[in-house]
Amino acid sequence: MSILKIARMGHPVLRKVANRVENPNDPEIIRLIADMIETLKDAGGVGLAAPQVFQSLAVMIFFVPPSRTNDDDAQSEVPLTVLINPEIEPLEDDEKVGGWEGCLSIPGFQGYVPRWRKIRYRGIDENGDRVEKIASGFHARVVQHEYDHLIGVMYPERMEDMTLMGFTEELRRDPPDVSSDNTEVDPQGSGDAQQEK
């Protein structure tokens, strides 16, 4: 297993739609997943998509640590999950909530991003088994963030107000007031860069 280099915003691999994985049991895919897990642990994130490690393939990994759950979440801690060729669909189309997100490909920044509150996602896991789950709260936000990487979208493209993007340390020091928005209170942010070390 290897720790892989992470692509930063602006690299073309992050702007492309990832290719579907034809054979999830291919040894190269198995090795890629193992390397992505090591890379995620090393980076201290909660999610990572293959394009972020310069592989334009529809593979993503994520987890929800106990520190990122709350009483309102239908689900609590989510173990490390591998999704190959994932699909997502909103379950409450008109209901989006704002929340802070960071990204391993945009180090040191956060932005305030609207996301669907509740989604269904499906895909194939690392064993070739079908996965289908309903997610809400932080779990739904992380899945949507990682899925966006597979379709060539980064969180700033989802933002409605670019004045709500800045350096993480500045935003933590003097957070903007977003209380009038339909907001999930989330002082740590989310997305793939926000697991605290």
C-alpha cells in the first residue's frame, strides 16, 4: 500500500467525468482502493475520490466518525465505505441545507455549500456486492461531496455566495453569520478534508 499524491484544484483530472469501473475485482482497482484508504488516513480526511489521486475512475471512499454525528441524524457513525460506480438521488428535492465544507484538493479553505438533506445512494463495494443506503445529515453531505468529484465538480461550483469561502483559520477565528439560511450547524465543516487529527 502507498500514500498517493493528492491533486489540487485546477488540475484537469478534477474537471473530468470519471470512467466507470468495468471490473471491480481487477487487481489494479483493489490496489487503488487500498492506496486510497492509506492516503485518506494520512491526510486526515473523511472522504476521497479516485480523481483526487489522479485516477479518473468512479471510485470513492468515505466514513462518518462518531464526532461528526448528532442526535438529529437518522444514522450515526458510518464505517469506512467503498463505493464503485456510485449513483445518488435526492429524497427531498427541494430541501437543501447549507453547511461548511473543506476539500483535500483545496487545502486550507472552506466554503458554505447547499446540499440535499437526504439522499439514497447505490454502488458496488470492494467485494463486488451491491450497496444501497439512505443517508442524511453529515453522511449525506460527505457522499454528495465525494460523488461530485466523480462528475468533475468541486464544492466552489455548488456555492451560491462566494463571499462565504475563505481560509479555514480565518473563518474559524471570525465566522460569517449564516443563521438566516436553512443551515446545518457544523462548526468543523465537512467534505473530504475535515476529519480532525
